[in-house]
Amino acid sequence: MLRGIAAAAAAVVLLAAAPAPAPRLDPVPAGAQTALVRRYVDALAGARYADAYALLDPGARAYYRNAQNFAGTFTADAFAVASYALIGTRGDARFRLYFARERIRVRDPARDAIGSATLTVPYGVIGSGAGARIKDLGRPWRAFASPAATVQNGLRVRVNKVAFYARSIVVVVTLANVGAGYITVLPYGRCVLRDNEGHVYRPIISGDFRQTDRRLFLGVHLAADEQITGALSFATPRLPDRVRRFTLTVGPNVREDGTAPFSVDIAGLAPA
């Protein structure tokens, strides 16, 4: 699972992951930078997210805004580092990029179950000595898991996760045909996200599909008992750090028998 919307659909937290680096890496040096990276990944592995947050550089701390938000980007996916090894670096004492080979556990939203994977993950270190800090921005600044679901006219929509980025909100959904016959779902056509303060967020439609889930944008044709998990991305301004409740409207859904299109509203999307 790599960067991008495909990764978001599988587990948005894995947007931090990178493909395996080129074989030519510098050795892992001894010293303060390496010790810092080990402290950081050890804190993540131990679910000591406040400790890990304290090791971030000022820019990264400002991005996440507080330790609670930072922790939520992991707990929303039931993310856990089972083991890791530092396999190489690039850079110098001013900025060094470390590559960690990690065995992780994470919730697979498509199956609603915990799965495992081995990934190569980059961690940046700014500075050296006692002033060195971690640069780790490959995640949303806030995220939460959601139990919200609804069924209407044979279409079940389950919201798995809501993730906040600098200029977007990504909603990971599972669409399932629980009725008879085929249905076609065109979620990007009329999907809308609303919050309890009256703001309306509209989907990002991008031709290069880096922010738009191609499968959901083109529409999905589901047979009976078939389902698909994907991501709906909505454009936003920079949002203030306060709790909001959201309502997601997904539509239209067209049944094989010619039933008129309709939308499905899901209310109650909010952090626990």
C-alpha cells in the first residue's frame, strides 16, 4: 500500500508509507540523530504518542496542533508497530532521512478487521546533537474512526474513517449492495459533506486522480452481496481545531430495475 487515495481506501494512516527505497543507502550512523529516531519509533510502537509528539520539530507540532490530534492519526486505524529495523539513510547532519522497515498492524476498512503488512517508512531528522527533532508529516492532522452506517433501497453505506488534511477532508467509505440485482453508485456526482456549523464541502475532482478516488469517481457497478471500499475527498479551507459534527450525503444510486436515483444521508460523524 503506497501513498495516495488507493492507500487511503485501504488504510489512510499508510499515507506515511513509501515504496522500498533504492538499494544504495548510506549506513545508519551512530550519534544523536539515530538515537532520536529510535526513541521516536519506540514511542510509536509503545503507543506513547505524547512522548513521540514532543520529539517533533516545531513545524510538525504546529501541523498536528496538539498531542491528542497526533495520537488520533494512529488510533483511528488501530495502528501498531510490531517491530522495526533502520535499514539506511540519506542526507547529512542538517537533515537526514531515515528508512525504517516496519512490521505493522492496522485495521483494514474493507474487511473491518485487523491486518498486517511490512512497509518501508521514511522519518526525517532536522539538526544534530541535543537540538535534533523529527519531521514526520505524512499523516492527516486529525483523524477519527466512525461507526456510522445506513441502509437504503438495498445500498449500505458505512463510514470507516474521517481524516483531516491541510486543505481537504477524506472520508473512507464502504458501499455494499445488500439487495437483489445490480446497482450503480456514482458517489462523486452529488456527494456532499456538511458540518453542524452550516458549512458545505464539495468533492475534489482531479483529472490526475491524486486526490480523487478514480473508481468512485467513475462510478461502481455492484452485484448482489458485492461491496467496494474507497475514499471521498472534499476540499476545505484551513479548519480551526475544534470538534465538529458532520453529515455525509452519498448519491445517486441507480438500481437495475430503473428505480429513480436517490441519495443516502449519514449523520452523526464526530470524534468519540
